[in-house]
Amino acid sequence: MDFIVDKLETKIELFEAYDLKTLERQIADQIEINKALLLDVFSVQHQVTFNPNANKLLYSAVVHFKAKPMKL
């Protein structure tokens, strides 16, 4: 059996929540998880839309993680 390990260079994750505090907590938790994969936050994009079905604001974010630069 072969075991191949490739380095993860980039990762994009999507988050959504009905309140900003929950969204921030989701992102912070994922940042901690991705630190173990040696990934840092590269960029964050966010927006707010109104969900008429739930009659609430829906907060969403896209977080782009990139590999930490190697120090020589």
C-alpha cells in the first residue's frame, strides 16, 4: 500500500449564520483547525442578505486560507 502526503497550498471555506457572533465564532474555530495544517488566512469576504423565509438577516463569509511561507 502506498501512502502519499501532499502539502495543502490553498483552501477556501464558506460560512453562514443568522447572527454575526456565531459567524465570527465559526471562522475563529476554523482558523485554529487550519493552523494545524499550516494554513493562514489570506483574505476574507463577507456579505449580509435578508432571508424572507426566516424573516432574518443572513450573514455569510468566504475565507481563503493559504500555506504559510517557508522560512529558510
